[in-house]
Amino acid sequence: MTRLTACPDAETVAQRAAAHVARELRRAREERGVAHLALSGGTTPGRTYELLGAKPADLEAVEVWFADERCVGPEDDQSNYRLAVETLLATADIAPERVHRMEGELGPHEGARRYAQELERHLGDAQQGSYPPPVLDVVVLGIGPDGHVASLFPGAATLDAGETAVCLGVEDSPKPPPQRLTLSLAVLRAARGCVLLATGASKADAVDAMLSTQSPHVPASLLRRGRLTVIVDDAAAPAAPLP
């Protein structure tokens, strides 16, 4: 069952999220000696990253991945990697070889191919090839007003990529820029935990829809609910309690 926490404001959401992520990373390190964390872009997760980065000890033995990226260079204002650098990586003292950047500047297809190879090299099952998909420990996600997560948009063909898909190129994002890279739905569903953050009244309808019937018209609703933690502020909280 989805775990839902409503907080009075955005700052409390960030604090709760940072504490939750730190706990899950610590658990992963204790169980497997390493933790794999995937980051998303957007304004909502940014403050959470700042709080995580302020406690470098919580990020020891953590490998950093990305849930999606725009097809731009790493120093571009729209780059999710740049957001991570400015909010988390600059203070967290994570070795460069433990930060796995999506190379958006290579374009959607080559960038996706290389990232899939990188994930499979570190997290894939050499005995079984690309299936089952690589398993991340924690994926931090935002949600769009249309219910999209990462760069998986409502009704997109990428939602039907199948269980062997790892990273996908996007050519026609409804949000600019149109070309992007994104982890597949299969990888998001395989993660040991996803943390979805939402703040502001503009996200309330999307959160409500996500927690109701699963539908490709609301990609966030397709996440594995038993592994999903949703942290929202009161403005984005669903109108009715979870069933």
C-alpha cells in the first residue's frame, strides 16, 4: 500500500523527504554495502537535495543516478545534472566516479543506449542479461500537473516499452525541450523504493488521480504502490483519504 504523508508546508516536505531518503540509503548500505540513489529534476526535489547534501555522512558509499534528463549539455540551465551539482553534489563530497550522469547532449537514442549500458554494468544480472531490470534502492520523483513522472508522459509510447527496457529516448515531450532521456517504467517499478514529492495546489489533482485507478493517462499511477512513499504539503494533499 502507498504510504502518504501530508505536511504543513514545502519546507517540511523537504525535511521529511531528506530524512526518509537518508534512512533508506543507510538500510541499503547495511544490507548490501552500497546504495544506489536516482534523482529527478524540478523545483520540488531541489530543497530535499540541499538538505541531503548538507550531511555528507548520509551519502557515504552512495552511487548517484538520474531518473531523467533533458537533451542539453551538463551546464545548461535546464539540465537535471546541473541542479544536482548546485544543490547536492557541491557539498556532499561524492567521488566523481560514483556520479552517473545521463549524457543528454548525445541525443535521445545514443544517450539512452549508453545509460542503459551503464546501469546494466553496475546493477544488471550478468547471468540473465537485461532482465530483470537493474534495481535502484531509492528513486526521488516529482509529479507534473498532468501526472507525469521522470519523462514518462500521459499516453506516451514509452509507457509500453516492456519489462526489458532500461532507459528510453523521448523525441516529443509535451514540455520543452522535446528531446529527453528517461528511465523506463520497468526500472521505476523495480526500484526498492520510490519517493514522490508534490507541493502546491497545482499538483493536487495529479496527486488525487495518481492515488486512484491505475491508468496510462496518469503515469504516476503506474508506479508500484507497495514500494511508493508520497510526501506532499497540505495544498497538494488529496481531497479524500486513501482507501
